[in-house]
Amino acid sequence: MAKIPLSRDRAWACVMLNLSVPGWGSLKAGRKFAGIGEMIIVFAGLFLLFVWMLKWMNRVVQSELGNDLPPLPAASLWKWGLICIAISSIWTVITCISLIRDARACEAENGKNAPPRLSDLPKPPKL
């Protein structure tokens, strides 16, 4: 599957979108595997952190009510959540760098076929 040629402006828009929601900018740039992978991993990490937070808040509420305390939530939940988010963030940054490089290469390739600008032509001799 061929990648969508990107202009520099579109690439930067995809980078900003990718940094706000990992994977979204990659999908907009035509990188389906990277986009879906980044989204799945970041949402899995956020889900793990959310589950850990809910268990922790349940423990706090039970403590305030004077009930028996449930066991501490597993530390592996927040650790794996942060690891997933870190992996997705690293993958996102690598994809963003790739998008900018591809846009520059596409721009340079398209610039070779463009006619010369008038300002680049030599000046005619004065009489």
C-alpha cells in the first residue's frame, strides 16, 4: 500500500494531531498500522490507569465510611499503564519524525520538476 504524499503543512498538522491523540495523526496521514497500533496501546494504558484509580478511590471511600478496607490495588496496574503510554508515546514520536522526513523528501522531489523562478535567471547585460 502506497503512502499518501504529504505537503509540509499537512505533515505538521498530522504531527500536532498525533501529539494530542496518539495514532489519530498517523491515521490521517495514511499510516493505518501505526495509527491503530498507537491508539490501541495508549487506550490500553489509560484503561489500566483508570482501573487502578477506581480501585484506589474505592479503598479511600471505604476508609471514610469506616468499613473494612479492600486490599490495595495491584501496583502492576499503574506500572503497566504507564509502560503502555510510554511505548505509545515513543512510537508516536518516531512516526512524527517519519512524517516530517517524508514531507521534506516529497517536497524536494516535486521541486525538481518545477520550472526555474525568474529571480534565479541570470540578468541580461546592460547596453
